[in-house]
Amino acid sequence: PNAAFEILGEHKFLYLPTDDGQTYTISMDGTGAGTYTIASQNIVNGQITETEVFSNLPVTDELSGQINLGEQTTLTVQQTPLSPEVVISPSSVIDGAKSSDFAPPISTAIIEGTQGQAGFYRSNVSVALHTADQVADNASGILSISYQIDGGQYQKIEEDLVTLDIIEEGTHTILFFATDRAGNNEQEKVATFAIDETAPVVVFTAPAGGSNYVLNQTVLADWSAEDNFSGVSSTVATVNNGSPIDTFSVGNKTFSVIATDIAGNITEKIIAYRVVYAFFSFDAPITINKTDFKKMSSIPVKFKLRDANGSYISNAAATLKVNGGNAIPSGGSNVGNKFKYDVINQQYIFNLSTKSLLLGNNTLLVNLDDGTSYTLTIIIK
């Protein structure tokens, strides 16, 4: 008698009299997966004097249990028919004033890390989940924060601040909500962000690092930039893909590509190459079959230079060394150890004096202003 039962939305209310010291046992069975909250209130003369709250307990369709109501509420549950019975204590016990707290708490997520672009972070991320109860005289206070990372199991921490360290690259989703001591849950919230700490990869096909190209040779730039996560947002290169690289003058050259991904990570790759003259061989009288000469003679050291189109080069700078020292010209035909250009025969020539050369093997070294060198051994008899 005098018991009552009603359902309001997702909440079920059971009113049981205890004026004469009655005790009750209520059996319960799970009907699905999720969580449930039980609040047991003592009401005296129409006023709530105390509330025992069992907040966010897990339930499955295999759960069974019972609630014993008397001077003290006890909750016993068995998660499966094969698992042991467990006595669960209240999550909180609050007085009559705080029992009228029906306002859920409010939580926020503060994400810290090295921010990139478009919602990306370029470092490990720290997520601070902070919650506070409503500002009111009857506020019951914070009980816990519950959170889930990337679809994993929900975790419940009985604090008002939880710090999560996320270190794996990828897109991350954190679901979270706070619960106060009166059993009020706030609406589930979501924090989504992405971590991309890996810069793009730049690959060169042409120009190839360390390669030599002939003056005025047509070489089309061939390079790529890839990023496996956020994607490449921009590239800046010495020349665009498919455009000719610089082979218009001799010497050491560099080619660079700067690639930036959507997260803001940057890769700059620089490769070196060299542009040289086409040097084919020494010309007569020095040939493969003729490398021996008489002491006290003059030896014309000759060669031709061309570009990639076969055009003769007339403005190169070339010097000659013999056995590591500067070559000595015969007569006044050359200045120092520098070659001169013969316009008629389109060749470079140095008239080498053999007066100071050793009998036997002597090593000739031709140095060109493109950075290349060519050697030849002659025999003095």
C-alpha cells in the first residue's frame, strides 16, 4: 500500500513507504548494453533529507541484480550468470539541499600542441578535459569525467581535470562528458584533431644529385613531392616539373624543392650537379699511340671543347700542370701555364717545354674552369 510507480522520459520513479520500518528487495535484469544510474532518496514530511547515488554503472543484457532498500541502500549485481556477485557502494551521498540539483555540469576540452594548418598539429598533443558544476547554492559538485579515445572503451576518472597525452599520428576523436554528485550527466561532447609530424618526401629523378651535364644540354626537371597523411599543399622549386634546368653556363649548380604539407610541415631538399664542357681527347701530336717525346723538344698539347649541340667553345679557361707543378711554355706562345685558343683550328693549345722534364714518365694535368680535370702520361727519352 501507498507505493507508486511512474515513468518520465528515460527516468523511472518508484515510491516506497518506510514509515513503519519496511524493507524492500527490488530485482533487476539488464535489457541491453550501456550505463544506468540509481538514486535512492529518503523523504521525510515531503522533504528530501538524503540521496544515495549510484552513477553510470555498466549494464549488459546478461546483468542481473537486486536493490535492498531499508535504513541503508545496498546494490548487488552479477554481470553474467558465471561471474560472482559484487556489492556496489554509492558513488556519492548528498544532503537534501543538493538533492535538488538537476543541472548537469559543463566541461571543456583544451588542446595544446604545435599548431599547424587546417586543424592539424605538428607535435604530440595534450588534451585537458576540465569540468565545473553549475554555479548555484544547491550545486552538488563534480563526481567524475568520462572519456573515450578513438572508439575505445570509456574511462571514468573521479576528478574535475583529466589530461590526456596523444602521441600517435592520425585523426583522433575524443568523446567526453562530466557527471556531478547528484547523478546529472552532461550531453556527450566531442573534440576532434589530427596529428601530422612527418614532412613531405621529395624525390629527384632529374637533375640527379652529383651528375655532370654537358653545356647547353636539354635536361627537363623531373621531381616529385608526396605526403602520406595530410597531403602536399604547395611546392616551390628552382624550375617547375618538365621545364629545362640550368645548363646554360658551366660550373657547380644546385636545384632545390621546398614542399609543404597541409599540416604545415616543410621539407627542403637541395641537390648539386655540375655543367661541363664536352672534352673528347687530346689532339695530335699527343695520341693514344704517341706519348713519347725527345728531351729538349717542344710538345704542342692540344684539345677541343664543345657544347651539347656540337658547337665549339672558345672562351674556356684552361691551365696545365706537369708532375704537380705549373707547366713551362716553350718560347712566348703562352702566358704562364694557361692555354690559348687557336681560332683557326678551334682548339686550345699549350706549347710545352721539355727542358725541365724528367726522363721517363711525366704526368700532364689539364684543369678547366668547369671544375673538371684530365690527365695524360708522356714519356721523355
